[in-house]
Amino acid sequence: MWSVKCSMIMLVGLWTRLLGFPQVAITKAYFIIFDNFTAIIRFQAMTDNTKRFADHVNDYIKYRPSYPQQMLKVLEQRISFNKGKIVADIGSGTGLSSIPFLENGNKVFAVEPNEEMRAAQERMLAQFNQFTSINGTAESTTLADHSVDIIFSGQAFHWFDKIASKEEFRRILKPDGTIVLVWNSRSTRSAFQVAYEKILYDTIEEYKTVNHRNVDEKIISDFFLPQEMESATIANSQVFDLDGLKGRLKSSSYCPKAGVALEELMSRIDGLFSKFEDRGKVEFVYDTIMFWSK
């Protein structure tokens, strides 16, 4: 019985890799065995979120948007942010979110559980003396009690265990500390980006569940309780050629890595680019949406 179970789990794992779907771990397999040894099997799969971007690092570095410097201006005006504040960047990835703070002169603890992403940030940010790379998660940062002024998270909060991370954030924040959550959210005000969004929904089943747009303001507001939530929105954008547009999509954890699924997706992106390009370029517009606890 055990050998049958193991064999079936291995086959399902191989099947998902051949089709190009993101890495999953098969956590449960349920068997109903009849007297003729025919089995009905139901698998429960769970993605390991800390490993989601392991195969997307190079595309992430090249094609993800930066965070606008105006973000720090907003924090200066609204929460008296300055270069003396110590920042914990939770889910720091390749380090893009840490750069504005490091360039401002802040000490930054960049907490990232994914080995490949963490290695990338260590290469990218080695020139900053105020940068410290930490192997940790939102739920277990390994930072000292009451050691940071700002907990910052860019594009990562939707992966956190809300209860465990809130408890951890309370532990590491100074008494007057602040949590800041930020997303570079793709705008859908242009016909091009509306069509891009439709392609994702039509061709990537996982996108419907992992899309960060599924985290609404009520979830964030509840997370900040008993403190109140404030927010601001800043304009941001990128300009891509066709390779850049494809690279931007491939930087996303939900993008298939290979196989028929990827080929179909890239074919549709070819058609989209041909329809909307202007002198070989398209503009990707973002709303950089900021939330912080008051």
C-alpha cells in the first residue's frame, strides 16, 4: 500500500513539472481500495510559498518595477520617517524593495526565506554597509525584540500567515514603530492592460487565486488593528519591448516555466504586443499603493 502511495505521488509530481506548472508539494493522498484492487485517489496539493520564485530570479531582477522615491517623501510627511530609522524589509526578495531605504542611508534588515532570491539580493546590495541579509520569514524573522522602527513589505504581504506574522511584527517593532505595506499594482485604465489582465485570467488558472489583488483593504485594516490604517497612491511605470513584456510576465510566480502552457501564453502575448505597440514599445502603468499603521 505504501509503495503504491509513493509511486502515485511521484507520478503526479512529474506530471505537474512536465506541464510547466509551479512547483507543488503533494501533502495528502486519499485512497479507496476495492476488493479488485482498483483505487480512487484524490490528491491535495499545496504550493510552498517560500519557493515560488526560485526559478524566476533573473527575470525578477531584470523586469520588476522599482519603488518610486516619492514613497519615502510620503513616509517623511506622514510618519516622520528619516534616515535614522531602522527598517526590516520582510519578504525582500532580490532586494528591489530595500534599495530606496539603503540609498536614503537607513539600516535595513532584508528578511527573505527563499535561498535563490536571498543570494541575488546579497549580490545586488553588497555595496551598502547598512544592508544585512537575513534568512527568515514573516512569521519567524529571527530579529531581536523591539529592534526595528519600520516593518516594510513590498509585494509580499499576501503570502504571509496573518496571525503568526502579526504576532512576530509586534515582537520586533519598537513601541512607536510602524508597519508599511506596499504594492506596485498594475493599472487597468488602458485598453492594453485590460487585455493583458484578461490573458492572465483566461490562460493561468492559478492567477485567479494568487493574484495580490485578492488582498483587499479590509484584510489590511484588520491586520493593523488596534491601530488605524492610512494609505496613499503614487504613479509608477515601465516601458517594455516585446522581450521585456514577456520577461515581466515570466517574473511572476504564477507564470508556467515551460511546456504547452507557456507556449500558449507567450503566443497570446505576441498578439497583444502586435496590437498595442507604439514604435516597438508598450507602457506598463502601475499604482504604487501604500498602507501604513497610524
